[in-house]
Amino acid sequence: MQLFLYVVVFLLSFRPQGTRAALRSYSLTLHAGTRAPDGVSREVYLINDQQPGPLIEAEEGDDLEIFVQNNLPVEQTIHWHGLLQHGTPDMDGVPGVTQFPIPPQGNFTYRFSTGSEYGFYWYHSHFRAYYNDAVRGPLLIHPSPSRRRPFESLARDSTELDAMRQAERAATPLLLTDWYHRLSDDIYDEYFTTGAFPQCVDSLLANGYGRIQCLPESILHAGPGLGLESIIANDPHDPLSMPGMSMDTMSSSSMSSSSMSIDSMSMDSMSMDMSMSMHKRSDHATMMAADSTTSGMNMPSATSTSTSPMASMSGMADMSNLGPKGCSMQMMFKPGFNASSLPPETCSNTTSELFMFNADASQGWVAFHLVNAAAVSRLSVSLDGHSMLVYAADGLYVEPQEVKVLHISIGQRYSVMVRLDQTPGNYYLRFASYPYGDMQQVIEDQAILSYQVRREALALDSNLANSFQTNGTSMTNMDIMDDSTLTWMLVNGSAKLTAPELDDQMLAPFDGNAPPSGPSDTTELFAINQTDIVTWVVNGQPFSEPQSPIIYGNVSDGWNAATTLHMPGNSTIDLIMYVANDSMDTMGHPMHLHGHKFWFLGSGEGVFPYQSVTDAPSSMINLRNPPYRDTIDLPPSGWAVIRYVTDNPGTWLFHCHVQWHQVSGMGVVLVEDEERMRSMVGSIEDAANNPNTAALATSLARSTVIPTSSYSAALCAAVLSLLFH
């Protein structure tokens, strides 16, 4: 009986303190299909017949069990971007690092706890570049009601606070992506054959909806900078200076709901006002337009097709001109290849459906979650006529910032709240590719926020009805509020001078979470370098996927690789990264660390000039209240420093989230607390989908148990049954 009591106490000890954890189960089937999300049909890789995949939803503290059936003709894994996998490092979904890939017709069950994590995340394929083919979806963990919200102090009364909390609960996830008209394997083969970087996408999508919107000739001739000369300092979001052009060609696109063509604004509407210039986020640097002026230009019709006049040119590009899709010419090719080796660049407008999400104006607020789930495109986002209150970054609450233009690097997430203080109607949520480095493309698309007052609310509140008079306009069939004075950014994603932008280095954690002070226990210096046309490295050597997952220790062929670094447990680690001076391309990079949030201590130009973080002045390094992220920008020709604590045993990939850089070798694996890690993951012989063993190639080969209150109760009942029968 004494042994029985010990067993019961042991089992009940797994129950999460102060929570009632539920087990949320999902089943995802990956399969091929045909879709035309931007009006052009192509083969796609779907999840449960959806593009993007279904929303995975849980409450803070819940456990997730997600069965993945791979009916695709290619291998797959699924990564849960931003989730830490505490205690389940083999559930991170990285082939060759944490698991064997799921073969065609195979399956795997991911089991993990959300613990104390909350907020907005996303999941995606981590095999080759297959998430470009639509293997991605949103994941949302609703925060506990007891958590303080950053927006509480902004509510004027309890009624408004309730409305804001309801808006947060009902927030719409928005996956913003770029989109190619070819399978990623075809693009992959072309890239590694010719050396031409796949910078030129065909369209942008919001939750799988978008349309092709060809640019007018005036913008194509102006180049990525739209003819503006800018003063560039330490800002990873600013494009390079470009030759001059008149200001009336640099407007944000004005979209007609019927034709959806892009019209340049007239000289009268522009008024040559410098408020239409691009500006730098940190110091609002002055911009200058060229002396020449021209009148507004019209778009080609929706049925017209433009073909690149530069298709026959050799590798050297004219950076002052763009091709029909808004792309600069390729700059690098392998020997024997040039621009004529690539398919001709063409653009034909489409009129496919845009994603629309709804709000009730009588509630006063709406919220939505944004993720840049693109392959190559850094995106800028703005909502016509409205400000956005940023209250969470990479899932976690931050000190709020009110902005009109939000720059989002690949992999980053932001949650925003919007006050519905304009005339009820349909407003464009604009998102545009921001030209930088290899990715010199000007392209914009839109989603639509539609808000109106419900008729029941108007009937109950005459004051509300009077405040929403629309001069006879139907509230149930409203046109787009398409007014150039309501737009905050230009077609290349640059903010207008009067539009405040997010300062991501001022996003202090709302809970006051500060990094350990003093020197780190270990400092790693990473030189980010393009060493060959199709080779990118983080630590001197390109990362190559091992045949056996590194998480199983020295039986893996990747355990002692130059790209596998072994870190001590329970230690403070500083990673100092910089773009090498001899890199073939000195562009910036979105850097993502698996298994951890980290403190973003600072960034700047050139090489970090100190041996350690503690040698640097406080004006350069923030150890007081730095942002706490899982994805940050390494500036072009610059440096960035992050700090984290090795409190999560596992093998964690640190890599660039530009898809084509990642598959070109730009990553390292950070092994953490090897002894504890090995006790968590078991033997490689029992690993799911291990092709070298006779074990069933399913996730049942090793059942990962996540203790929950319901699970503990069931197990206790089973023990009682065995003891008393």
C-alpha cells in the first residue's frame, strides 16, 4: 500500500499547477491539389484541402497532439515556429536535427505542451522549400484571462476594456506570403543550376487570397527606390538609394474595387508635398525627389500582358529599371548562364478575390494577428485611414506602440489592435514587399477590413445610429474607401513622411522580463557570408542536413560537424553576428532561433567593435529592457547581438529565414545540455520513420507522453484497477 501511495503522489505531481490543461487533438493531411489563389492555376501542396492550413487553437497551458499524414510525393516535417518545446525537443520538426523526415505515405504525431506560452505562432514545413508550396498555417494560444494586457491602461472605462478583450479573443490570423507560379522543387533546381537567386515572386497573398497587379511603366522605369534618394543609416528596412524620379510616380497604389488596377496619383493630389517622401524609421531622415515631374500614368488593362524588355540582357542588371513584375535584373549567375537562361519575366493582371475580414463598428475595436510567412519578401503593412496599436511581438505582450506602417521580416509575428473610429466601410489592409539586398522587387497586394454597425445595435441605440450616418450609403454593400489621403505607405512599402513606423528595438517586454546582467558564460561570433553563388554560411561552413538526427547524439553523422556547436546547460550565451566584409552579397537577414526566445541587445553598421557585450557602451547595447524575440533582423553590412539562457535541453537550429539562404547552407545547430537531452528522447533505434530499423515507420514507434490533469487521473484509475483486482 505504501508503494501505491508513492505511485499516486508521483502521478498527480504531473498536474500543471493552477491550470486545468486540456488535450487538444488535430489531424493534418498533406496532399497535392490544384489552386489559383491569385488567378493563375498551379499545383499546390495543401493541408486538409486548405491554403493556408487550418488554424490550430489552444488555451494557455493546454497540450497539443497533432497527427500528420504525409500523402505528398515528397518527404516532410512540420515545425511549430516560435514554440519552445520545453521537455519535448524531438517535436521541433527539423529533419536531420530533431527527427527523421516523414516519408511519402508515412505519418508522425507531434505531442507537446504549451506550458506557460501564449500568443500567435505559425507552423510550416521545414523540409527543403516546401512551405512555399502552401504547407503552412496559423497557430494561436489564447492567453490566460488572469494575464494583464498591455492595452488595459488605454481603455477609457470597463466597457471599453471588455470590448478590447473581446476583440483580442476574436482576432483574425493573417498569413501574409509571397507566391510563385511554379513548385518550389522547380525553382530550387533552377537556382542551383543557374545561380540566379529566386527573388522575383509572382504575387503576394493574404490567407491564400490575392491578385496580380502589374505596375505602371513609370514605376518600372523609376526602380526599387521609386526615384527617391535617401539618407541611409542604421535601419535594416531602408532600400538603397536610387536615381531620381518625380514624386507623382511614387505613390502607394490606389486600387479600384472593379478593375483593381494601380493608378498613379495626379500632380494635383500629390501637390509635390514632401510628406509623400519615404523616411527613415529612427530619425526621419530627409528625402529628396528628382527635379523632373510627370503626370499620372494608368495601368495596363486586366487582360494585357507585359514582357520584360531586358530578357535578352546578360547578367549585369540596370538597377534603375524594373522588369514587368517589378523585379530588378539578376546580378549573379554561375559560369555559362545569364538572364536568357531564365524564363522571360511577364505580368498579366488578374481580378481574383481578395481576403476580407469583418468587424462590428459598434464594438469600437478590432484585432488581428500578422505573420510574414513569405519565402523571400520582407513586408510592410498598413491599414488605410487607421492606426495600428502593436501589443504583442513574436507571441508575447510588449509595451504598446501606435503605428501606421509596420515592417515585418520573414518569420516575425505582430498582434495589433485597431480603433474603429472612421466611417464604417471597407478599408484596404495593404502589404508590400520592401526592396532590400537580393530582393529588389516592388510589389503590393491587399486584404480588406470591412466594418459596419449591426442593425440590432442601431435599433437599440439611437445615438449610435446617429453617429454612424452614412449619407444613404448601404452599410451592407459598401465600396472600398479608396482615397489617397487615407494611405500611409508607398507601393514599395516605404512609409510616407507623416506616417509613424514601428521601432522594433523599442518593443520592451510588457512583463519587464530583463536579461541576466554582467558578462556571458559563452560568446559565439558568427560571420554571415556568401562564399559562393549558391552557398551561404553562418560559421565558416554551410549547413548540410545529416542523415541521422543530431538529437540522438554521437550516432548522428552531424554530431561533430563544423555547423554543430555544443553549449553548456544553464548558462548565459551571447551570439554576436555580422555580415562579413568579403561576402559576395552584404544584404541583411531575418535570423530565427529554435527552442528559445532571446533578448535582442542591439544592432548597428559594420563589425561589432568589441570583444564582448560588457565592453560595449549602454548607448550600443541594451541590457535594461531589450526586446524579447525569436526572429530578428541582421542589418545589411552590419551586426546584431542576442542573449539567451540555455535552460531548454535540445538541438536548436539557428538560421536565416529567407528560404533560399536556408537551403544554401545558412544555419548552425546549437546543442544544449547533452546529458539531459539524451534522457528525454530515447534511442535512435526507436525513432519514428527511422529507415535503418525494423520499427514501424509511424509516430507510434515511440509514444511521447504529455502529463495532463485528465491523463494523470486516467493513469491513476488504471493503477488502482491493477492493484485491487
